[in-house]
Amino acid sequence: MEGFLYFSSLKEFLRPGRLLPWIVLAFAAMALGVAWKHLDPNASQAEQYSNVAFILVFRLLALTSAVYTTAIVSQEVEQKTIVYLLTRPVPRWKLLVFRWLASVTAVFIVGAIGAVLLSAGVYGSPSKNDLLTNDLWALFLGACAYGALFLLVSLAFNRAMIICLLFAFGWETSVPNMPGEIYYASIFSHLQSIAQHPSPAQSGPKALQLISGEMNANALSAKTSLPILLILTVVLVAISAWWFTHFEYVPREDAE
Amino acid sequence: MITLTNASRWYGQVIGLNDVTCEIQPGLTALLGMNGAGKSTMLRLITGQIRPTTGSVLIQGQEPFANPEVYKHLGYCPEIDNFYENMTGRQFVQYLARLAGFSATQAKALTIEMLQRVGMADRADKRIKGYSKGMRQRIKLAQAMIHSPEIILLDEPLNGLDPVGRREYIDLLHDLALEGKTIVVSSHILYEVESMTKSILLLHRGRLLATGDLRVIRGLIDKYPHRVRVETDDPRRAAQLLSPLPNVVSLRFDPTGDAIELEVRDPDAFYQALGNFVLDENLPVSAFSSPDNNLESVFQYLVHS
């Protein structure tokens, strides 16, 4: 049952029609990587890669996560197909957790394709990119953390997508740049510390610093960020599972 | 088998179901009520999609809300016409069979069996988005029966079915009832329910108005005057012939000049007499109808009595 829940959801998430826009964006990252070499020819390949990764790939991770995670429950409620799932002899928590795991896998795959294509664009071949392993690890943890957060948001709020997008592009862009230590409250800052990239943007234009979240020095270490993201994920998924088991999910407009 | 005890359900300020107490036994039971009567709310309570605000709902002694044990014994065919549109009918039923806990092989075999039973075997490999309303209803029934549940709840299942399909569907429900299953069918169409079962639960504005044999309720209603409208080119002659009948209580000419409206007791006897006048006296009747012969009048009778 668990395997079926996971793989059937993954199959749906990786449907070509659903995957295509993300693949196009991954190629856009690759094209930007190639272009960056001409825009900033004095920067090292690692710096060029880092700039595009933080501007595009890691930002898209949050967007992808918002799109895929809201599909787990919110989309089923909006499409009114949730009724078929909730009247089956499957514990609700299991339904939620395995569909969430499938969405995390899909988001990671999309992010990984972006990182690999960007590496190919900047380095010529992904195998030449020493930063890629750390990035894949960071992308996986990011998919888990964003997914867990957006899952809870999608269960607790109507119009969850708007909230998720505000978080992804508002909170996650502004908080890492704020003074003090508030950047601890940003998943993006933790991903930066796990990815351990050079920070070329700190000496670059302000706009670039802002977009890549590097206006302030990030004092977080991978050792700190890793447990924080893991604990955050486990706690949020546990709360979501409890929430989904105890609250009603019925398309409201159908209520008589 | 299904027990509701003082079950009420509020949606904010709006009441969906109001203090309903009843037991539903094996066999075919119709849940009858107009749109907004609370039929879907009651089915959602029974299927554990929502919780009662007060009171209790029990299925074989267990609370159904988010209870997988209950869902092993329960099949639900919702009113909504929403599916995973990109799936074929076969994929949809098979997917839900897998979610019911069957292995891939079992799910495949059961899907074939169920699709044959609902008459969809030959169209099962088309995408659902290309299905007619009737085909969608059949696929919904197939998914509800796939795990052979003892209780099957169907919310307005006859919507969109053609007369032949309707007959086949009702026959299938009778077969399931004969197998000892508890079948609950909601409907807002009186004649539909009359052709299906005698056992009804009558809901009106969230309240359970009556339970039992529909024919008994009908008999009670027939004791009170029914309105009958007779359309004719010669209303004066019609009035002359019909007014002396002992079961005619009152008669009124329609302002349009081509119909009369009567109040009659014992409508069956009146219709018999009307037929005789048409045949024996050549009374020109183009149409007749009874505004009381519908669900609204049943409710009005029950509410006012």
C-alpha cells in the first residue's frame, strides 16, 4: 500500500505535461549559466555557477515545491476528487505522508535537473563541478523543508498557493538580507550554508546581492543548518499528519 | 447497521442536518428530499467525510470519521461529477481498487469484473474526460463496489442516465440489495424513488420528516384534496361533465380560457372518470397534470399535517 501510494503519486507528479515547464526552466538556467560567462568574464567558474544557482535554481526550488506540495491536498479539494481518497481504507496520515514523499522526490528531481544543466552550461560538464554534490544535498533538504512547510500551509489555509508564493518570493528574498540574525528564520539561508558556495555577489552590484540573499554575511554553518532543516521537516510533517487526520476536507461549495 | 442519533450538522450559521435519528437496515433505502434538504450532508456524515456537530453517527458500531476500518465495509458514489479526467475508466477504478488494499493482480481482475457488471467493459479504455454523464455514473458505481462493501451509499446516482440505463442501474441496485447489502440512494425525484424502493427517509430542510413505506405516505396524502389541471378547448363542457362527480371538491376556470383547475379527493377515481369522459363523451382534453403529484406536495402535506 505504502509503495503504491508513493509510486502512483510520483508517476502523476512526473507526468510529462506536468514536468515540461520545469524542464524548460532548467534549460533557462543552463542558458543563463552560459550567458553569465560573458556577462562576468573575470569571475571564476565556481562564482559564475554560484550566482546563477542562488538566483535561479534555489529560487525555483521553492516555487516548484509550492506547486507540487499544494497538489497533495489543496488541488484534490479544488478538483473535488479528495472524496475518492478519503473514503478508502487508508489511514489519512499515510495518504498524506507518502504523497508528500512523492512530491519531495519530484521537486528534488526538478531541482537536480536544473543544477546539472546549469553545471553543464558553466563548466561544460556536470562532473567538473565540485559544488554539485553539496548542491544536490542542499536541494534535497530544501525540497523536504519547503515541502513540509507548504504542506502544513496547504492544510491549514484556503488559497494556500498565494501564501506559499509570498513566502517563497517575499520572505525568502527579504529575510536573508535583513540585519541581525533573523536570517536564521529563512530556509534559503540554511540552504546557502549547506551548499557552501563562494559568495561572489557580496562584492557585486546591490541588486545581485539582494536577489541572491547575500547582502549580509551568513554565519550559519552546515552543521547547524542540517539538523535545523531536518527537525523542521519532521515536526512540520508530523503536525500536518495530525491536522489532516483530525480536520475535515470537503469541497465547501458542495455542502447542502 | 447505520445509526444516526440526534445527529445535527451546522455549516457556520447554516444548518445542514437537524437532529436526525434513524437506523438504516440492509436492503434498498431511498433518501428523498429536495435540493438543499440535507441529503448530501447526511451521506457525508455516514461516509465520515464530516463530523456531526452534535449527536452521533455509527456504522456497525464505529464512528466513521477518518476511520479506515469503516471504509473497508463502505462504498460511496458521490454526487460530484469530478474525476481524474486524464485517466481512463479502467485506470480510475483500478487505482481506487489499489487504494482499497488489493494487489495489482487482484485490482486488475476486480476492475474487469466490476466494469462488466456496470456495463462499461467495452468503453473502459477511453479517457474519462470523453465520457457522457451516464458513463460517468456507471464508473462511479464501479469504484464504489470494487471492494465488495456491505454498505453502498449513492448520492443522486440516476442523474444523467437515459431510461434504459436507469432501468439497468436500478436492477443492479436491487441485485445488490438482494445480496444482503445496505444500499442508500439519495434522490430529489419522487417517481424515481417510487420505482426503486418502498423504504424511504424523507428529509426536508435538514429534518427527517418521515420514514417508512412511501406508499403508506402516498395513501395518506391521497385522502386530502389534490389539485388537477385539465387543458381543453371546451372548458365549459368539461366543467359540466366533471363537476357532478362526487370526488370533485371545487372547480375553477383558468383565466387563459383553455383549462380548468379542480380540487379532487381520491385522485385515482377521478382520473378513471376523466378517461371515461374522453372516450365516451368525446371530451376534448389535450393535457392534464397534477401540481400536487410531486415531492413538494408531499412535503407540504407532511409539514402542514
